[in-house]
Amino acid sequence: MKSSRRHLTHIASGDVWAGAEKQLYELCKALVSTNSLNISAILFNEGVLADKLRQLNIDVTIADEAKLSPLSMIRNIRNHFIRHASSILHTHGFKENILGVIASIKTPVTSLVRTIHGGSESNVSWNKPHKKVTHIADQLLTRHKVDRIVAVSGPLYQLLSERHPNKVVKIFNFIDSRELEALSSNKQPNETFTIGIVGRLAPVKRIDLFVETIKELHKKGHHEIKGKIIGDGPLRKSTEELVRQENLSQYIEFTGFVDPSTPEIANLDLLLMTSDHEGLPMTLLEALALKVPVVAHNVGGIPEALNSGSAGLLVDDHSALGYATAVDKVLNNPAERERMQMNGLSYLRENFDSVKKSREYLNLYFQLLGQELSR
């Protein structure tokens, strides 16, 4: 017997396993548990996200961007919509939004949603004509075709509301913290105080600042600390070279890509976030659930996730010395570390809970469909 539930299709790149991919997976996992919608996904690459969605018994179509032309990708996406009788399209990214919106024309899709996970929506120069045309196309389609835009943080909500009035809703990123809380209870103390940074080794993460911060801490006499870089990416080799140049090889460890990364995070004594900008980092939420103290740049959605500094230490001086000074305060104050841990966990439970936040998404979907969400 055919299901009477409406069908939701997500479109994402899936080329890496980073914050946006983690959030999409958490959303799909939470939605599957509600049994309120049929769910499928279209990804532009095979990878970790595709595997994890299949484990949830979600049908995944791969519109391979490395092998298919944009027109062929649109055909594949369109066929997916028709095959599944998709009512709602939810896109996650610029290219994903453009191809998805175009492919949805004259298909069963009636409602279009887009999540902005972070990063800059600033204008692109004509010095890069391909990117400029893509940016303009994305803006036009978002303005005229997308029904709702989800911003994952207050600053993104403010920025996007100015550009797309009456279209933007704010729904925080979220995690299912129950398993992580259990993981934190089994943590064994480290012999050496371990400070970690987690994420893709890309310019925006400012891994160089992390390395220089470890150097500054050693200058301050904290020779008992160790740095740990959890992740991989295009800056891996240059960062390893920087570590060698600064004579820090014995003090900084590279784990490479780890999945899941949460056991590594759980074993940290402190998480340091030195990014130039962030949306609302999933890694930060995981650290709160794992009761790992956080020192982070006071930018983007980070202050919201740290309750304006009550659940972690915010840094305005975006320099190695600025971060080292902040870490120094935490190192020398065990009582403050414990306060941050407890405040962080309670704030996470209240504001970034998967059940509450996934229901906000469900309310959004059903409002667009003109239906009431059952209690």
C-alpha cells in the first residue's frame, strides 16, 4: 500500500564530512525517527554522508558532479523528484540550490527550502566570472523561487533577512547529545593537558593561529601542554611544515580525518576554535555535550552557542597572543573550567536539542504544505 505521507528530498554536495554534512545527517536521523515524512536525498558525490544516510534507509541518488554535465545533473535530479513524487525540496549549498531549483520546475515539488549553514554571502568579483555568474543565479533563484531560507545563527538571520525580507527563519544547528554525554562519563584523565582543534584544514579555520597559540603557551612556560589537530584538508602539508619550522613537532599531533571524531574530542582537556568566521559549529555543540571546555573566537554563531561567554570563553583578540592569554586563564583556573563544563551542558540541552529543533523543521515543512503537524 502506497504511503500517504508527503515526500521531502534533500540536495547536498556530500564531497566532505564537515559541519553542514553533520547537521544534514542529524536532521535526517531526527526526521526519520518521527515517521512524519518520507525522505530521500540527492548528493553530488559519494562519501561519508551518502553512507550514513543509506544506513538510515534513506534512498540516495548520486548526481556525480565529477562525471556529469550540469544539464545531465539536472535531468537526474528531476527524475528523482518525479520518481519519489517529492513535495518539498530542501537544498544545502549554492550549486545545489541552483540545480535543484531549476530541476524542480514542472515536477511534483511545491515547496522549496534552503539552509544557509555559514560562510560569506558577499558579492563575488567579476575577476572570477564563473563564480560571479553562479552567485547571481543563486541570488535570483533564492529571491524568486525559494519559499523559506533557514539561518542557523542569529548573525546569519540578520544578514539574510536584509537581503530576503519575510523569507528567513532561524533554526539553530543541533545534535542528539545522549550518546555523547555517556561517552564523556568514561573519560580518563590525560597525563598532559591536551588542547585540540577540530575540522577541515582549510584557510577559514586558521590552523596556523592554533599552531602559533601552542608556541605562545610554551613561551609562557606551559611546557606540559600538547596540541592535537583533528582533521584533514588542503592545508595539511603546509601546516605540518609550519609545525616543523616552529620546532613544535613533539608538542603537536596530527590525527588526520577521524570518523567519528567525538571520541577524540572527548579526550581533549580544551577545545580551541580560531576560525575567521563560523555559522554555528557542530564541533562546538559536540564539545559542550562531552563537557570539554571551549575557548573560541567571538564571531558568527559562536557567542550564541556559548551563551555569550557563560558556557565557554570568547576571544576578541584574534591573534596567537590573544588566544594564548585566554587559554592561560582557563589553564590556571580549574573551578572556571568546571563551571564552563556544567553551564555548557545545561545550555546545550535547553537550546540545541535534536527533538525540539527537528520539530521546528517539521513545523516549517508542514506550514509550507498547508497542513497541520500532528502532536
